[in-house]
Amino acid sequence: MVQRRLVSGALGATQPFRLPMVLRLILSLPILRNLPGRLIGLGVWRVHVETGPSPSRP
């Protein structure tokens, strides 16, 4: 549904396509530009893995 609205608006427009204000803001600030990828890659919370004692080597 969103894709259909964006594509039809971009293809049928008589004026140049402009990104919505929120996307322009995200792309203009480096800290916000990197945030979506970081959230997807690392998640919101850091994962803490608990490991037992390492096995002793003979």
C-alpha cells in the first residue's frame, strides 16, 4: 500500500518528487542517518551471553 502510493505519486507527478520531511531530517543529520541501520543490525538492547568456565586443556 505504501509502495503503491509512493510509486504512483512519483510517476504521475507534474512537479519533482520530494521526500517527506521526516526522511529529509533523518538523511541530513549523521547521527540519525546511521540510527536505522544500527537498530536493525544490533537491536535496541545489547545481548549479554553468559558462558560457563572454559574447558581445561590436557
